[in-house]
Amino acid sequence: IGSGLNLAVSAANALAEALGSVARAGMNAVQTAVMLGVQYERAKTSFEVMGGSKAAGARIMEDVYKITIGSPYTFNQLAPQAGVLLGYGIPNRQVSPILSRLGEVAGGDPEQLHRLVLAFSQVISHGGLMGQEARQFANVRIGSADFARTMGIPEFQFRGEMEAGKVSPNVVIETI
């Protein structure tokens, strides 16, 4: 009877431990669902405000979700980047194609994507490509030779044009 009792106690302890693990996993799932819901609502509200209407916000949300399909990025990685683009004045209809292209250039790296979005937004904000942004693009393998090729000029001439503030945002858009 003693060994049977020990076996029963061991089984009861194992069951209690398993139930505790299941309960913890369930709590973690609930917490994750709540956090995702909060993030979704924040993004929705942000896009509605920056997009100018509920309908525009819904379109932006849908566009960001479409980018996540077949991409290595999650909605929660892309939504803040779309917000940055909107915050810098990128028109609603251009956010999705720009974000998609920058995501491709970043090669699935969310941190690289963030840096590219900032660099691109700053180019638009400044009205042209400046040295700091050129360095940020060079860090993701889009260098002065690429921009010069887009402009149809030698690289040394491109650098002079950039220093003179004559490299328009369109050159960046065409190059990326």
C-alpha cells in the first residue's frame, strides 16, 4: 500500500504541476491577446487621425496588413513605421508602396526598416538628400554610386550636387 500511495501522490503532484503550467499558458495567451488588441486600437486611432478620416485610417490599416502577407514583418513592426511616414507628411496613398519598398530594402530586419523609414522621411522633410541620410542609405547598401546612376552623372559630381542641396527626394524615390 505504501508504494501505491507514493505513486498516487506523485501522480497528483505531476497533475497539479501540469495544471499550473496550463493555467500560466492560458494567462499568457490572454495577456498577449489584450496587448495585441490595445496595439491594434492605438494604430487604428493613429491612422484615423493622421489619415484625416476613419475611412482613410481603415484603408491605411488594410494596406499595412496586406504588406505583412508574405513578408517577414508583423503588423506591429510595420504600423509604427507607417505612422512615421504619415507624421512626416507622406500622402496616405504613398505610404503603402513606400513602406513595402523600404521593407524589401531592409531585408526583413525591423531595425534596418526603422532607420530607412527615418532616413527617407527626413529626405522628404528636408526637400532633398543630405549627407546624414546618404550615410544611412549607404548602411543598407544604397550608396552614392546608386544615386549618381539614377541621376545619370558621375559619382564625384553627385557628391557635389548633394553638398549643394540639389539632390531632390525624387532621386531617392527612383533609386530605392
